[in-house]
Amino acid sequence: MNSKPNIKQEVKDLNVRIRGLLPLAYHSCLDSISPNSMGSAGLKYDAEGRVAWDEIWTTFCDLAMAGGPPHRGKLLGPVNADDVLKDIERSKAAALEIQRGIALTTGMKALVDDQSNWVLLECESENMAAWMHRAIVAENVFADHDGIVVRLPSGPGFRIEKEVKNVIVCVAKTWHYWDGHMSDNEKSKAAKVMNDATLIAPPLAFSDKLQSESYEKFATETISVIEGALGLKNKASSDFGWVGFESPDEKSAAWMVRALIAVNILARRENSTLLIPVFIPRFSDDHFEKLSPVLGAIRNVYEYQLETGDV
């Protein structure tokens, strides 16, 4: 059995945080959640030939943030601004359809940024926006948030039956669990977990402060920290801002996604590949040193639960 003196406390602390983020229905069944997808629902149309987004789903797969299957197999990332400008008409049409689908499925208000074409989802509170941000990214759709607004991608290459649908489904799915499965008390517990540390999220693009050389340096350091703390080997990722790691299987990767989000590190998976943001230091030079013990605790819990059969 594991000889680490604080392992039982680490298990308790991490599980308290994981359960603090999730609806009550998940609290007693986390280990039995299947990481495998149920398949995709087909489209239905109204009398005017538009997609009847509100008539497609009666239920949803488990949240990817809880260990369930992500909606997309690969990340639907941010759209290049130059690509948006090349075809404003198609870009706007895709964004407006996402806006319409969100309204039909959730009743939430979403605006379209006239300059960037981002879809701006208005939440009821900053805590809701922070939770939706984490949950949507775990589904492999890009999101970020500022205040009560969650920013979602849209672009000229977004097809109704693919990318447009992906964004609408991920918003509907995560909203469904937040609005229908979490009590006010559970939302307060989630807020405590999310607000006790700054969220580590991937950089969106190069900037004056983040040039190619510094990005490569941070990416290399992130890989070194993760390999050392979690014991996972690096696997190349083509998505800017993310580094990939090999997990033994999908169930292991799903567990890691859940654990990392619980300590305020955005995470997602593509099958059994775990994706973690490039850690860009924002506050101090010992940024990486501070992260190692947190990640090490996750590894301790994972190894302990492997031994006890709980993973």
C-alpha cells in the first residue's frame, strides 16, 4: 500500500474539490462514469427549413469535466481574425445561427461582436461564466470568459451540421447541468473552488510580451514540470497554447482532466491524450515551483486510487 504519510488527506482534499465543482448527482458515481461517447444526434428542421435546435436533444452525455466523453474529438479553436475578414458574410451567418441555437436551447442571451465575430454568451453571474468556461473547454470547444461573458468561436468555415452544432451543443450541455442539476448551495461551493486560485489557461496568440522564443521556453518548461510531477510523457500537440501527454487509456485521461480542472488548471483530452495549457508565468518567477507540489499531489492521489481500484 502507498507509504506517503499524507496520501489519505491528499485524496480527501482533491475529492472535496472535484465534488465541489460538480452537480450533486455526480458525487457518488464519479468512478462509474463512462468516458465513451454515446454518438451524435441528427438535425431536425422547422417549417421554414431552419434547424430546430430545441427539438434535437432530450438528454446529454455526462459532462467531460466530470469524466464523461468530450463532445468533440479534437479542439474547435479560435478563428483567425484575417479569415473572418476574408468572408464577413459567411462569418456573420455562422455567428447568428449559433446565437439563435443558444437562445432556443437555453434561453440565454448571446451577442455577436461586430468586429471579431466572437459569440458573446451572457451569463447570470461571474461564477456561472467561470464554470461554463471550464466545462465548455473540457468538451473540446474553445472558450474564455471576462466577467459574466463567455466568449465562443465562430468563423466562415463553420458548417451548420458540424462546427455550428458543436458550439450550440456544448453550451446547451453545460448550461443543462449548471441550471438544472446544481442547487444554489452547490453553485456556492463551486465558486469557492474556482475563486481560491487564478485559473491557468492557454495563451490565445502571440503578443508584444509573448513572442515565439518566450513561448517555446514556457512550453518546454511546462512539459518538464508535467513530466516530472505527473510522470506522463510528452506527446506533440498542434494546438497553440496546449501541450499533450500520453495517458494509459481514456479513463485515466478523463480522471486527470477532472483533477486538473479542480485545482484551477484548464484541461481537456483527445481520446487518451491529456492536453494541458502552456503555463505562462503571470505573477512571479517561481510560478513553476509553486505548481509542482499541486501537480505532485494529483499524482499521489492517482497512484493511490490505482492501488485501491478507484480510478
